[in-house]
Amino acid sequence: MTSIKRKVFATLGPAGSNHCLNTHRYIDFHGLHAEVRYIESFFDALELMRGGEVDFTIQVCAHPDVALTIEHHYREIFLIDSFIGPTRPMGVITRKDVDRPRSLGYMVATRGYFDPGQWEVRTEVVSNSRVEQGLLAGEYDSGFTTTDLARQYPERFRVDKEIGEVDVCWLVYGMQRVRTGPLLAWRDAP
């Protein structure tokens, strides 16, 4: 009897992030026996892959480090797959105990959905989950994150701007190149 090796995926954390959600969707889609390791930097994920601690990494196409992630170890780590998956519903969430929001937490990849310049103090964080944590801790007045937070704590937060779910492309990196010709694409794509 052969044992099935458990695959390890790295993705942006903490748990609850859009990266977490879509990594688990990908694992479920393929019926894999896998675990997810959360990282704060994709360069950490690349080093974990090079060290044999992680088999794959999943990154959203909108992440500001995509180009550098692809380029960093381009002879050893390859794009091996991509897929389209929605984010959790997103928007600008504000603490109800604040009359005039002055501070904002957000992930840099989300700044195209709204104007961060409306807040005097802006804090860039690594993920939407970190924005949620900062809002819960009172670190800033508003945050661009999942609207689930306002639904979970309606007495503490309100939704100031609703974006909803967004379909985005997710990139999968591995250690073995899968492209063998000039193009690798889904022939039956719509």
C-alpha cells in the first residue's frame, strides 16, 4: 500500500484571508490531502519552497509583489496553474463609536476600489484579515476589508462603502515547470 504524501501550500495569512479562502477552494477542487501554511511575505514562501518545507504557493494576481515573486527564483520556481475565484464580500468598514473617521487600515492591493486619500492617517497591512484584527483592536477608525466583520459585529461596525465579491485570478507556483509549448491555456475557455 502506498502512502499519500500530504501536500503543503503556502499563502498569505492569517487564516480567514481571501488567500486562505481560495487556497482551500483550490485544494478542495483537486481533492488533495493538504495543509496550508500562512506567511506574511511571498519571499518567505519562496524560501520555504526552496527548502522543501512547502510544495506550492498561491498568490492573488493583484498582490503588489507578483512580478517580484515570479522573478525572484525564476529558474527554480514556476507558475504551474491559475484559477479564477471570488473574494469574500469587501468594502470600507468604520467603527460606530467614531464620528469622523481619520485613520484607515488597508491592504495595498485593494486601493483601487476606493480613495485612501480621504483619511488623514493611512496604514498599509499585509492582508484583509490583518485589517479586521486592527479594527477589532481599535488601531484605526476605518478599514477596507470583508464586510463580514460588520455583519458579525453590527453593534460595533458599519459598512460605509460596499464593493461585494470580486472575481480575481489566483496564481499557483510549484517547483516543476508544467509548460512544455509556447502556450499553456484552457482550450475550452469561454
